[in-house]
Amino acid sequence: MQPVLTTIVYWLIFSKIARIPTDGIPPALFYLPGIIIWNYFSDCLNGTMYTFLHNSATFSKVYFPRLIVPLSIITSHAVRMSVQMVLFIGVYAFYLFVAGNVRPSFYILLLPFLILLTAGFSLGAGLIISVITAKYRDLDYALQFVLRLFMFATPVVYPTSIVPLKYRFVFWLNPLTPVIETFRMAFFSSGVVHFGYLFISLLSVAALLVTGVTLFKKRELNVMDII
């Protein structure tokens, strides 16, 4: 129900009141991909960033590869996201076969890659933040505020076409921007797929993931002493 209710709110506020364009895509379909990707990223990040704080009792009593915990968080939220994807496919099928005003492209084959990119981004960032929040717990409030701001720097409720040209390059450096825009392109055949930005996103996510795993493995024992 979460993406349904969120889509209704966005449709009322951003489409009917603010009248933000959706590049000719039906608003319900336009918002759902952004909501699904953002929810998956946000849920995985919030779960991973508290790995040490929420599992300190278990970590202090039993030894096992602690990286299993954040990986299990990513996997469990992927199941939740798959349910939301079924909802999106149902709405999409209505517009495809009944309304007839959308058409898919073969870029749908990139969907698993887009999901993996989102998972890698949230996991890498979450692992780094988990080490920091274990020592500086007051940062939690600031991080939640930054996360809310980051959503508005991601094309969840608006298309990239309305971003001024002078800011567009920086805007596309956000790893979630090419993910969401490619998602929409795959199902709506609107615009073009920016493979250059997808490649930059892949490189930045890979670097973030390697840094996160390295820092997590290096600091996990010291963090347990702090907690």
C-alpha cells in the first residue's frame, strides 16, 4: 500500500497543484518507478547504517561474518521491492493494453542491472555510515535530514528535462538519476538512455562499495569495543 498511497499524494501535490510536467507519461506511471527505486534505496540504507547499533548484542556473543547482516537486509528489502514491482506491472498493463498510451522498449532488459546498481549504492553508503554512526550516534538526526534532502535531488517527482542546463551535469552524477531515468525509458520509450552517465554511476557505486566493504571489515572489531 505504501507506493499506492505515496503515488496518490504525489499526483495531487505535484501534478494537480504544482503542475510539474511528467514528459507526457501518465502521472501514476511516472511516479511509481521513482517511488519504487527510492523506497528500495532508502530502506536498504536505513537498515544497513544501523548494522552495529541494532545487532550489538548478537555481535558481542557470537562470531560470524558480520557482513552477512547488511547483505541480508539488502536481500529482504529486494523481496519487498519485488511485490511493489508486481503492483507497477499491473498498473502498467492497464495503460498498455486498455489505455494504449505507453509502449515498452528492449531496454527493459537493463532492469536487473538497475536494481543491482541501487542495491550496491545503498550497501556501500550504508556500510560507511554504519561505522561512523556506531561512534557518533548523534549524527543519526543529521543523516535522516540529509536523506530527505537527497530525495529532492533525485528525479522521483519530476523529470530531468526541467533541470536547468547549467546544473544538469551535476544532477546526473547522482547514481540514482540514471537508474530512475533509464527505468522510465525502458517502460515508456521516452527520451534516450544515457549510457555515459550509467557508466559513471557504475564506477562511483563500485568505488563506494569497495570502500564500504573495506572500511567495514577493517573497523568491525574496533567498533564492537566502542559499542
